[in-house]
Amino acid sequence: MNVDRHGVALSILQIIPSIMRLLAAELRQADTPLLPPQLSALTLLAETSYNLSELAELHGVSLPTMSNTISKLVEAGWVERRRSQTDRRVVMLTLPPDGQQLVENIGQHLVNNVAEQLSDIPSSDLETLQDGLTILQTVFTPFIFKEK
């Protein structure tokens, strides 16, 4: 079987904007006005702390852009800046309880809404989709989340 890898790549790239529009729409409807890049930063910080440079690199944005994003999240009380215990010159970004709760609430809301979108898809197709998503995670995760 000869698979058109370019066709598969094109299909992957074509679905991403639709997913991002769904995410943006869900965030607009939420009680908390967040932009997708802000949610992405919060989601990363929910797993572990990062410094500003690490977050900027993970998001592929400039340091000033990430600084602006984080400053807004700090002002809202969803992110805290803390000096590193090992190097006082380094400022680490962490989530306080309010930030952690926000990520959990929005995450659960998004999962519920996406699950509802999938409600009419037969179980066998969902299994096929899950297998495909597992492959995508295997392919793309190493490029996004480098071990610290």
C-alpha cells in the first residue's frame, strides 16, 4: 500500500486551524477571558515551573512577547514569579492554587465539549481516531516538550 505522506501531512495541517478556532470560541464563552497562547502557558505551568526564556522557547515566541503574556497572567493572579532556590538570579514561574483551578476548570470544560462533538461517531471510528492520535503524539511530542 503506497501512502501519500504529503497528503497526510496536508490533512493534519488543515485540521489544526479548525481545532484552534474551537478552542478560541470555547475560551470566549468561558467566564475567564483567556487567549489560546495564555491557556497554553498556563497548561505548561500546571505541569512544572519554567523560567520566562524556557516558556518563550517552548512557544516559539520572542522573550518580550512571552513576558507580556505572563505579565497579564500575573496581574490576574493566575501565575506567580518566584526566585529559584538554586540560583537567586533566576525567576521561576509557577501556578498558585487559583491558576491551577482555572486550568483544571477550563480543561474539563473543553474536554466535555469536544467529547460532545464526538458523540455521533461510532465506537469503531473513535478507536481508529484514538490510534491515529497516539501516533501523532509519538511523532510530535518530542519536538514540543523537551526534557528539562
